[in-house]
Amino acid sequence: MKTASLRYLLWLGTASMLCSLAANAQDVPAGAPTSAASTTVEQLTAEIDAQIDQPRFASSSWGIAITSLDTGRTLYAHDADRLLQPASTAKLYTAALVLDTLGTDYRIPTQLLATRPIQQGRLEGPLILHGMGDPTLGTPGTNSDWADQLAAQVAATGLREVRGDLIADDSYFSGPQAGSGWEARDLQSWFAVPSSALSVQENVVDLTITPSSAPGRPASLMFDPPAALAHVVSNLSTSAPRTRNDINLYRAPGDVTLYAFGNVAAHSEPQTFKLAIADPAWFAGTLLREALTRHGIRVDGQVRTLHWPEPDNIGLDKAVVLAQVLSPPVMEVLTRGLKRSQNLYLQNLLQIAGVKAQANAMQGGDPPPGFLSSEAWGIRAMRDLLDRIGISPDASQIEEGSGLSRQDLATPDAMVHLLTWLASQPYAAQLRDALPNAGVDGTLEWRMRNTPAMDNVHAKTGSMNYVRCLVGYVTTASGERLAFAIMLNNFVHDGDEPSPSRNLDAIVELLAGFRGHS
């Protein structure tokens, strides 16, 4: 994905960065634990101190809490009550809320609705594609053929013609599609896609830019899926061979038009980028219309959308369900989201929990005054859960579901407290298995291989600029179960230094090899 020169007006970088693993001769060797496994807590403490006291961390902030799940004792703590940015380890808070609110087996519907009856094969009025937050719609291994499933079901009712529009409705979520605190420069990127109640193919489109065979001609832009971006303006030209590439991609926040400009050298390799789909609901509607055509159903009107806060002028409260598809069970959705650190999945699940919390408040007859978004309802429910668990507001401030916000804050103690509570729940084993497994899968697939941590540590990673975190579970060599939170903030990486993630891994490897007891 690199070119000789590649500039972004809205950042297209990744949420998790892989840095150099070269050793720094002035520090402890590249984060490696000592050769002999420690047998006392004092030895373990000294070895962890050696990792975090390296000179390159002098201006950084470490926070660490390590607790035994078997005895409740603390094995190690360093600024464990310091509020730090958790990055994607904040997804553990969302997971706890979702499992407490929705359970493990709930399946998220996506429905086809009508406000009028089908008569003689005709629907005199709109056909409504109603999303309820399924983030897995259209992904491999789930409902990749969701549109054909819906079309086949509705065709079985005898419908042959829709004398009205096809309305793609994502108004099930109220509030902006970007999470609170998400940075504007990220919103074009694959890791900060819109959180839509009608999401499809993870709201990501691949853009491949290929130079023409001759300088001066336009470069070609190919999208996969082809119709995912409706408005593209390209002034990207082909320059002479071996000239410096200058590819610029820009979409203003809230706008649907993608602008491409600059130049790409003739005969250079195609360049591929992953971008956010600007209007997932509209794209889902176009896919459904194509499926309806394949199943012999003609739609006379247009594909249009219903987004919050547009008024519902179609009578959704009186609509009937003609067809529906269901997501995998919530635990499977969570597993997919946690293994890959998929932001859309967790942000959508937070809002689904928020919609349920709002409905419960309304039924209880005592809703709070004023407007709250679905996200805000979810965070309100999360705060209630944390109060029940015993995590105070001054130890945890989470404002969205993914960890993308720089305003999310948590202490290592709070993270370990959350892990300890989760370990006591009926779904504890399922959640542990849903986390990345060191050296095996997810975001830890290539980390801690051939160490005592491999296929032992189950932990959530968290990475953004200046932040590295690792929070999860490990079993020591003596068989003791531990919960740990290792959080590094304010670290400025020098390209010649080892990745700070290696030091986090080294600490966890020390825990996995520990032969003592708390």
C-alpha cells in the first residue's frame, strides 16, 4: 500500500501499527524475559520493573495491575490507579455490557417491512429494508447472501411488483454515525466506518488505483464492491515512468463525495486502499434491489434512505414483517469483533444495548428528560453496570464502544476489576475464548509465539498513536490464574527502537513462566 510519496488529507493509517522489532543495545534485550523463570513475587517484581524502567520510557506513563483470580491477591501494581487511555481494550467494557444486557444467544434481525398488504402480487406503497444493527450482514461465514434470502422469502409471498420506493432505513439507531470522540481525520478510513443500523460488508470498500499505459492519461479507479461509493470525482493522472507517486484521497466529514487527485507513475504497481462507505444504508438498498430483480420482483420507485433524525413519514409503527434474516448469536458476533478488534462490531453492539436500555426506561415510566442518542443510552447502561460491579466513575470513563476515542479513560485496577467480574459469570469461558489467543489467532496471532504465553494468554490488545495496552488472562507455570492490565501511554516511538508491544509481551511471558504463587 505504500508509494514513493503518499499524502492523505484525511488519515488512512491503521488503528493498530506494527513497528520495528530491532533490539536496542542500551535496554533490556528487545523485551525478552530472563532465561530462568522467577519463583518468588519479589523476583517477578524485579523483572517487570526492568522492563518498564528502560531509559526509552522515561517520558512515558506505565500503569500495571496483576491480580490472582484464585486468591484475589495482587502480584504486581505500578500506578494501577492512574487514568490512562485504554484504546481498544475499552471493547471489554462494551462486551461486558452486551453480555449482561442481551445475553449470549440473541440474534440481531434485519427485516423487510410493508405498511400495506400485498394484493394480487402488488404492493401499493414502499418496501422497507429495516436494519437493527447487525454488523455482520454480508460478511463471509454469516449471511453473505442476505439480500437473496430476503428476496426469496418475499417472493414466496407472491409479491411481483412494488409500486413505490425501496426505502433503506437505518433509523433504529438515533444519533450521529460516528462515535463520540472519534477524530474527523479517521472517518474516511476502514477502521472508523459509520456505525449504521443497516451495515453491510463491514461498511468497507476497496479502492484499487492503476496507472494508464501512457503518461498524461487518467489513472483508473476500481471499487470492490463496485457500487459502494456513489459519488467519485477523480483528477488522478498518469505521470512518466519512475516518477514520484502523489496519491491524494479526500472525503469531507459528512459528505458522500470522494475526491482523488495527484499522479501515479506509468507502469507502477496498482495501489489498493480500504475506505469507509459513506452511506451504508443506501448501498444495502441497492444490493437488495438487485436481488429483488433476480427473484422476479420489480420495484417501480427509487432506492432512498431514512436516516436519523429524518421524520418517519412512512408509518414504521404500523408496518408488518414480510421477511427477515438473523445474525449469528451475540457471542459469535462478539468473538469476531474482539479477535480482530473490529470497531464497527462493538460500536453497533453498544447501540443495540442502548436501544434496549431506552425501551426498558420507557416501559418503566421514568425516562430521563431530554434527548439521548442510542450510544448515550448504551453508555448510561454501562455506567449502571459498572456501579453494580463496583467500578467507580473516577476509575473508568468510557464514552463509546470501540476505544477509538481519545477521551476514553480507565485505570489498570478498573480493567482488572472488570476482568475479575467477567471471570465469575456463566459465560466466562466463552468470553475468554473470544479474546485473541497469543501466538494462535486474532490480533495476537504473531505475538508471543514459542513462549510459555503461546496458546495460554487470552487478551485484548489496544493500539493507537502513543498508546499500547494489553489486558486479559494468563495461567502461570504453577497453575495460578491471573488477570492483568498493562497500559502504556505517551510513548513516542523512534523507528530504530523495538516496538513497545514487545515489552508488554515480555511482561506477560514472565507471568506465563512464573513458578511461584501469590
